[in-house]
Amino acid sequence: MATLQSLDPQTPMFAQFKEATGPIVLANTFYVPQESTESFLALFRRQAAFMKTQPGFVSLRMHQGTGNSRLLMNVAVWESTEALATAFGTPQFQALAAEFPDGVVSYPHIFEQIEA
């Protein structure tokens, strides 16, 4: 099972679910031990297939760190925090999340677009 960590300790992801906003981007950076990469990606593909069927899902992309980096990052767009929270809370997603290999650390955070 993955360990969940906050990038911003003052604003953990589950606290962000209470903010009614959208569209949003979930940026989830994962540390994945080398020996777990293939099983992690197989499970992630199953999770992605499930999430794509959920109301409010827009898109997702997985990225891998360059060189010998052990980091992978999922960037997913959702219509709202409510849609993402609802999808995360389903028994199906929770069962999939429990299958992550040991040693995986997840750093999820929700963002909204601003003008640069």
C-alpha cells in the first residue's frame, strides 16, 4: 500500500476537497522503487480506466522523471473538486488504491489555473 504525503502540510489534499471550485488539476507525484515500477504502472492503468468512466473526469497524463529518477507524475483534469472527491471515495477506487506496491509514496495536490 502507498504512503500518502502532503506537498503542502498546511493544505493536505483531503482538506482541499472542501473547496468548491473547478475546473481543477490533480498533480500527483509518486516515488516508485525501481523493482515496483511495472506493477505500479499496471495498477495505475487500471485506476485510469476506472477514473475515465467517472462523472466530471476530463483528462489525465502520466509523466516519468528523466535520467534514473524514480518519480512518476500523474496530471489529471477534473470539472470540479466535488467530482474528484466523489470518484476518490468510491469503493472501487479505494480497493484499487489499496493495491499499490509497498514503498510507493504519493504526493497529491489540487491546483486551479490562474492568470500568469
